[in-house]
Amino acid sequence: MKKILLPTDFSDNSLNAIRYAVQLFKDQECEFILLNTFTPVVYRVEYMEVGVAQYGLLDAMRDTSKKGLREVQQKIEAEFNNPKHTFTRRAAFNILSSEIEELYEKKVMDIIVMGTQGASGIDQILFGSNTVHVIKSAKCPLLAIPNDYTFVTPNKILFPSDYEIDFQEKQLQTIKDIVELYNSELQFFHVSYTYQLTHKQDENRQKLANYFKDITSDFNTVYDKNIVDAIMECQSEKDINLLAMINNKQSFFENLFFGSNINKIGFRVDVPFLVIPAKE
């Protein structure tokens, strides 16, 4: 049974991500773990001990969290009513990224599905602070769903790469699961500033070809383009329904998402985005 963690802050955006997850895995037996984390408005990590005066506040916050989780579950079960799906709820006094790390160590989930909209309200900035923290620290795959995105079958999946990663089966399995579930077409995409791959890049590219040899796929390369713009153009031209990338620290992904460009303009993807950690 696939175990899927669904963080929620009870916003429309997080509810939309939950709806996407339930529809994406509608034909699989799944346990969905609804997670809400809460902390006092004024909260500092170095002061973990809670004073007597704060206990009443924490109890109230915990009750609100549990009530919200129960209402979300009831809403989703009433809307979809899938006998293949079960739900559990978890209200936790913790920071979201820390709670997710603890749950991962306990082998609670296989994948995280969450919304992307932050509290900034700036449309160009896709990822809110919570999503960014989780993407940077998560040790299991994370599927980020854009705000107001309506479920579309992922018939075409875009997989950009610089081919600098020594691809391992564990990294690629989540993509393969979705591809096989929907008989999807997989588009590999590379932006190059030279006209020949290095020996290492060529070997890694061949690994991808071998691993997905029984799947409809295509390799595309464009030259001398801004990476973000090139990905967005490819996404639009090929009618992509899902973007997948491997988060290899201090490389292509890290520079693309957490360097100066992302801080200035955001990453303008408007389809679900699957982020896979390179390694634990």
C-alpha cells in the first residue's frame, strides 16, 4: 500500500493538492496521512519548554488542528468515496519541515503531495516558504501542486536534466510508477552550451534510456538558452502535464531553484512538479 503524506494548513490551495493526490492515485490502494503542524505565533526554537500560561493556548491550537483535519477528511471522503483509500490524521506541535523529517525517519510515507502557494501573495513567486523548506530538506519524493490547478491525467511528463547525475533506480522509480500508471509519454530535456556531451554525461543519459527502454520516451536538446525559459517553452509546446526533476545538491537543480534567479522571478511552472532527492 502506497503511503502518501498530505500536509495541510486548511487553505483552498492545500485542499486542492489533496484532491489532486486522491485523483492521481485513484486506482491504487493508498493510505493518506493528513498532517497539520502548529506553533504559537511567537515561537523560537531555542525555547522549547512551554510555560504554564501557554498550555491553554497550545490545547486550543491542538483542538483547532484536530477539528480542521477531521473536516478535511470528511470533505474528501464525501467527494471521492474511494474504497481503495484510507485516511489517518496527525496534528503536531512542530515546524512543518522538522515534522516531515521525523515522519520520514519513522518510514511513515513514500511521497509527499502539497500545494505551492505561499503567503506572499505575489503571483510570480510560485513556491511559498513552507514548500521551499520542504523541497530543500525532504528525503523522499515531493509532488508540488500549483494553486488552482485542476487534475489532468499526466499523459506527458517532462524530465529536464544536465545529465551530471549518476542515476539510480531508487531515484527513478517514482517517475516510472506514474508513467506506467497512466501509460505516459516521457520527454527528457537538456539545455546545452556545448555541442557534445562529456563521457560522464553520455553514460548517465544512456542509463536513462536503458531504464525507461520499455516506455515511450524522447530525448530533446536545446542550445544556448536560459534554462528556465527553455523549460517553460518546452512545457508549453509539448503540452506537458507534469514536470519531474532530481534535486541534486549544489548542481543544476540547486542553482536553478535556490540561486539568485529563483529569488528574483520565481520558477514559473504551472503544472504539478515532482521533486526527487538525489540521495538520503
